Amino acid sequence: MKDINPFAPLFKDLPETLPVFPLTSVLLMPFGQLPLNIFEPRYLRMIEDAMRTDRMIGMIQPRNKIQNKNDLYEIGCAGKITEFTETDDGRYLISLTGICRFKILSEQSATTPYRIVHADWALFEDDLQRRGCLEIDRERLMKLLSTYFEQEDMECDFSMFDGVPDGKLMTCLSMVCPFDAGEKQMLLEQICCVERSRLFMSMLEMAVQSGARADKNCH
């Protein structure tokens, strides 16, 4: 079963250029919900400009090295501003709904304080629809998550996952689990959502095993 993203434009109407917001270890996935606290002047300007047009910005991770133009990963995810609040101290609190991943073709010459890229959407047309059932082993997933969250000193009411479709669950978990930037990028770049779910489970299992070894070594 597939769901259509109600906030997404038609694939042919996705923009040729996109303002980007580079943030390390912050992942936006299609259909995901990402809250952001905007306070830097250049990004306040970016949000204002986006609100006057199609309300779309691209979330993308910087690479470790930022000495040159190739300091961004090639693949990011565009989101649409679906919630917007202005605070008394001049910040913007927004929520992005993930629309579609994109590949950077090139960067536009700077005419704004924020960066704008030429986006290629060709590989990601299927992002506009979400698969509901990925045949995830829920029992195994919950056991791994319980151990992982305990290791990371995170709290979660796992009962809220009951009845949540596989696709929606994997999108949420991929975004919130504190994997490192490279691991998050690997999840983002998986073309097939089934392969992404398998990779997520493998990452989770490795993290749990690594944490167990660390605990054993401490004793």
C-alpha cells in the first residue's frame, strides 16, 4: 500500500533551484516531520524568502571537511514549511514536512546570504509516495530499540508504535536515532525503502552489540 504526500507538488513541478540548510547529523526523510529553531540572520532571510514562494528548502549534511565547494554531501531532502511561528525575540519556529530527495548538480552563484543549489530529482520520483508495509520484524525491532534507547539514555513510550505503518515508523526512527552523520547519510541515500529498513536494522544491531561490548569492558 502506498500513501501520496498531500503537501508535495507534482513531480514535474519540483523546483530547479533550492535553498539549502546544511546541518550535521540532522536528517529529513520524505514524509518526515522536522521541527527547527531558526535564529541565524541568513537563515531567517532564507525562511522569509521561502514563505514568499513555494515554502520549500533543502536539508543537507555538511561533510567533515569544509575547505572547498564540495563540502556538502550530494544527496539531501527537500521539505515544505508546514508550520510557522515567530517568537517575541525574533526567531522562527518551523516544521518541515519531507517532500523528496534531491541530488546537487551545482551551486548557484551567491546572490543571497544563504546557499542555493541546482537540484536533480530524477532518481527520487517514488519519494512522493510512501510504502506502508515493509514486512519488518516488529518483535526484533522493539527488543533492539529498547536496548539501544537504554544505552543512549533515551526514553520512549514504545506503545505509541502500535499500529503505526512500517514506512512511517522507519522514517521516524531513521530521523530520531542518534546515529553519526555518515550513518544517517547512508540511510538517506538508500534508493529503496525496503533496503533502508534492512540497513537501519543492521545499524541498530551493531550499535547494540557495540554498547554491550563497551559495558563489558567497563567491568
